[in-house]
Amino acid sequence: MQLVIVSGLSGSGKSTALHVLEDVGYNCIDNLPVSLLPALVAQIEIHKDDQHKFAIGIDVRNAWKDLQIFPQMISTLKEAHLPFTVIFLDSQSSVLIQRFSETRRKHPLSDKHTNLAEAIANEQELLEPIRDTADQIIDTSHLTLHELRDLVKERVVGRSQSSMAILFESFGFKHGIPVNADLVFDARCLPNPHWKPNLRPLTGKDKDVIEFLEAEDAVNEMYQDIEDFMSRWLPRYQANNRSYITVAVGCTGGQHRSVYLSERLKAHFNEQFGDVQVRHRDINKHKKN
């Protein structure tokens, strides 16, 4: 069991840090009232020997009295011998003012009687108990979004644990392109097993269809082009902090050619990436027609 508590000033990047942790497998709970932390710890302690990972976001939206008892909650965690880390995201007041001005967001403590600078100063005072107990304080004043994501991964998760999930999804163009697709490849120009009576009821996962398609030069050429393209660009996507990518391969009905290519691509890239999946959206729709 792993527990990370993320706090920080509004506009310093707390939401970004939680999103990073969520992307790498943490169960995230944002804006948890500090007073509920003991109850959550008790539940986590029951399962402390499993592999669950939790990230809790705590910020100034808590009642101020709850924030004052945060050091006591930390002592409770230590007494329970639970592995945990407290991260506090900080930033210069001038930078926070600029960020709020650019996004036109309202600071949670600002109102008609409190301007932005005063709200930031009040927040700094209220969050001081959390800042004082933090294991790591990250100043985000001069960090880009990508740099902050990298820093959270390096300090909390570790580079070796960060990976990108890849989904190869076959589909039929006559049923529509998947709305979640990041990249789309069109296999409709390839020889179609549908026109072979003995292959028509089969799919791209069946041996006879595989042998038919692998005997076609055009099929192998397209596969090689897609493999080369993905081999070149997947590392670039990963380096750009992509947590997942969906690669859609389509043919007319989503039964033969797209299924075959998706399965073959999955088998190849499964050796290079830790989380590679395949999904065949329309493979069984021909049975309903």
C-alpha cells in the first residue's frame, strides 16, 4: 500500500499532480476534509498489505480548523506505520496572481471584500501547518506543465514506473470511426477476405484468414509502414507525457483486415511497452446482420 498526500496553494499545480498520479494507477480523492483522514486511514490499514495506491488532495477549501489539526493527523499515520509521503506545491505570489489573471479563475478565498493578493496571503497562512509537515516542497513558479508532470513522476512515482498505455482498436468504417481514436489507419484498400465464401464468416483472428492476408504483399507492406511509423513516434508521445494512446485500424466491416492488423501490432509492441491492449469494436456485428 502506498499513500501520497498532495496539497498546495491554489494555482500552483495541485490538480496536475493528482492527474499524474491517477494516470499511473493511484486511486485519487480530491479535497478530502482533514477530519475524515483518520477514517480513511483506518480503511486503508485494513488492506495495507495489498498493492493499492492512494493519492489524497487537501487544500484550502477545507475548514480552517481542520487544517490546524493536520499535524496531528500526520502523527496518526506514523503511529499506524503506514508508508506515506506529503507533497506541498508552492509558488511565488506574483506568479500566482499572473496565473489567475490569465485563466480568469476565481480564487477560493477571494470575495468582494478580499482581493486576489490578500486571498493568496490568507491561503499561505492557512496552509502553513501542511507546508511545515511536508516531505517535499515543490516550487512551481518557473515550471512548465510538462516539467511539473516530469518532476512529480521522478519524485513520487519514479521514472521506471511511468509508462504509456497503448490500445490498438479495430473497427468498421461503416459503423463509424471511434471517437476516442488518437491515430487512425485505413485498411480498406487491402485485399478483402469477405469476398472469399469460405473466409466470410471468419475473423482476422482465425488461422485461415491470417494465412490469406499474410500471403498478400500489400498487407505486409501496410503493416510494416504502420509498425515503422509507430516505432518512430510512440516514444515521442511517451516523452511528451502521454499516459495513453488509442490507435484505431479500420476496414469496411471491422471483421477481417483491421482485426488482423490490430492483433499483429499488439503482439509486436507488447514486447516494448508494458501496457498494450487490443480491442475489436465491431468484430461480432456481422453475426447480427
